[in-house]
Amino acid sequence: MGDAPSKTARTGHLKANALSLSDAIILGLASSAPAQTMAVALPALVAAVNYAGLLPIACAFVPMLGIALGYQRLNRWDQSAGATYTWVSKALHPYLGFVAGWMILMYYTLGTTSMTVPAGTYTLQLIAPSMVNSKLVVVAVGAVWNMVVTFLLLGGIEIAARFQKSLAAFEYLVLFSFAILGIRALVSGQAASPVNSAWFSLSGAGGAKGFFAGTLVAVFMYSGWDAAIYVNEETKDKETNPGRAAVASVIILLFAYCLITFAYQGVVSRTALQGSAGNSLAVIADRLLPGPSSLVLSLVVLLGTVACLQVAVVSSSRLGFAMAEDRVMPAFFKIIHPRTGSPWAVTLFMGGVNLVFLFLTAFEAGGTRQVLSNIAGALGIIASLFYSLTAIAAVWQSRAVLLKDAGNFVLGGLWPALGAISLLTLVVEAVLTRAVSPAVLWAGLGAAAVGLPIALGIHYIGKVPLLDGSGERQLENL
């Protein structure tokens, strides 16, 4: 009898008990997508901090783990596919919850652009290298991948989970194999930039300005682990497993990113890395293992990107579903397939929005490298804001028990609070020191600011109970 809900979706509800703890961890890792993320972020990281990339990665881990602990506590309190949106609405204020939900939707929309461009690049690298530098062709091929993963999701979350497990095993095996080759090149003196003390110092990172810019990129690299939370309504033992998966994902990513960054960043010259845009790992692989074997890393980045695309659509569609239940998103977002339990209407819609943003990059004048660098910085700002809001909600919701014992104080209050303060300080300092370009600021802060007038419009025109306060009691009873 306990397995019945996993076989047939309840009408109007996501499919319960469809995912295990390991499935949730894999989804969190896939959303952060180490192969795809490094392809985009490594040139941006080196541009910001030279070869001192380990410093911002390690520093970003501390607040990120605090945020993950906040997510874990909030998930024990309330299991909703809306996650941050629902928690902030209930613990702080519905307007803040809507703005947080809006930021996350924008994050995934912009994020899929940073994933789909490398998907096009690496596909062409494998089948038509002469067309890699054609932005329009790259975008068109990426669009095909976007449509493929969107339609695969319509078959149900279990299919996506099985797909992700297979890709993750292959991705990490190849990434770590090339990391061994990279370390061997460093040790033998064959790397373009040998290891020196500047790799581990703030001065080597270009001072405070470079450090803040690099840490924003590092936040972007970690971001995505919370995908494990958006499937909490579909996970077994939904009170505990999604939170465990989130914390485990952050810890695993720390070790993965430190190892890969250290092993890869000095293999080719800084100029060559900067000129490679979303194709950076292919350039590194060709230096480490010249010939056809280097294409294996291109294949891994392609498959990791496809996996990440799929999880981005999973997360945004689940969030859209939860927001539609509170009438702050279109009603058709709530449509669930009775057999698969898939929110197919919002899945198709988000896939379509992703395509629109993707094709807009084809007409951006700055070139692919500049587009991807700007997106990485903007996503770091957006992620810092909604992660901070979530941590603040976690501390406020737990305020009654924080002083009961040391564990509650540190894990439920101090660490999430420090995480929120650190990320908000990072954003402020990045603005004050001009560590990021005006384009990045407009994209990051602008995407967040647009949420408030939309909420006001929904309140006063749509007369939504949640936003006028009368819906708060409804939320408490969910």
C-alpha cells in the first residue's frame, strides 16, 4: 500500500515517493553541472583573480554551506516544491516570497542560456568544428538540445533521474581523469603557468576588487545545488532526504571544484583560456591529450550541459507549479499529467521562455565570451540575493528554538545568518568596488527589482489573497 502513490499521480499533485536520496543528490549535482560550469566559469574566474581561483571557491563554500543548512531546516518545517518562494512568503512576507520566486525563475531562465550556448559549442566541436565560431549556428544547435530535454521531462521525473545517474558517473570519471593529467602537467613543468605562491594569496587575486568579482563567479559555480529541494514533494522521506541531499551536494562540489580548478587553470595560457569562451575545456583537453581522445572531455561537457538543462527545467517548472497554486502565476501552470505526474504545461512554457532568451544572445554585440562572462556574474548576484533571503527566513522561522542548545544556535541560527550576511556583503562590495560591469549589475539587480512591480500589479489588479495578506493564514494551513 505504501508504494501506491509512486505508481499513480494524484490528481493536481506532483508524483509522491518517485525519487530516492541518491536521486536527489544527483539532481543537485547535475544542476550545478561541474563540467558545463567549468567550461563557462573557468575563463571568467581566471579573468577575475588570475590563478588564485581556489581562494574564492573555498571562501564561497562557508556561506554556501550555511545557506544549505538553512534550506535543510526549512524543508523539515514545510515540504513544498516552491521551496524559497513558499518559505519566505510564510516566514517573512508574501511580497518578499514572490520577489524571491521571481528571482529564481529569472535565475533559471538566464542560467539555461549559459548552459545552452556551451551545448551548441561542444556539439559542433564534435561534429562540425569549422562552425564553432558561428554564434547563430551555436544558438540553433543549443536550441535543439533545449527542446529535447524539455520533451524528455514530459515522460516523468523517474526517467529524468535515471538519465541523470548515468551521465553523472561518466562525467565525474572523465573530469577526474583529466584532472590527474593536469596535475601531472603541473608537476612535470609542462603547464603554461606553473604553480606559485600567487595561486594561494589575495594579492595574487588582484586585491579586493578581483576577490569580490571572483567570489561572485564562485557563487555561480556552486549555485544549483538547491535543485534537490524543488523535487521534495516527489522524494521519499520528504521531510529529511531533500535537505540531506542539498548539504551533501555543496560539500561534494567544494572538493570537485577545488580539484578541477587547480588541475585545469594553468594548463594553457591565460590568453588562450580567455579566448576560448564556452569552449575552454576542449582547449585544455587538447593540450593534455592531443588527438581524438581530447574530444572525450568535449563529450562530457556536452552531456553534463544537457543534464543541467534538464534539471533547470525541472526546478523552474516545480517552482512555477507552486506559485500557480497561490494564484501568483498563470492557472495553467497547475496542470498535471494524470499518469506521469509531470507538470507538463509549465514545463513546456519554461522551455519556450528559455528558447526566447537563448535566441536573444545571438544578437548580443559583445561576442560569446562576453555574453557568458556577464551571465556568470549576473547569476552570482541573483543567487546571492535569493539564497540570503532563504537563510534569513530560516533564522527567523527557528527563532523560538535557537537558544535551546548549541546545535540549534550554530546550525539553525549563526551559520545561516553568517551565510546571508556574507553573500549580501559580497553583492554590496561588488557594486561599490565596481568589481562587475554595469551590464552585469543591470542584469542581476534589474532581474530582482522587476519582481516588486509585478507583485504590486498582481495584488491590485489580480486581487490575489496571498499578496493582500488574507492568504497568509491559508499558507499556514497547507
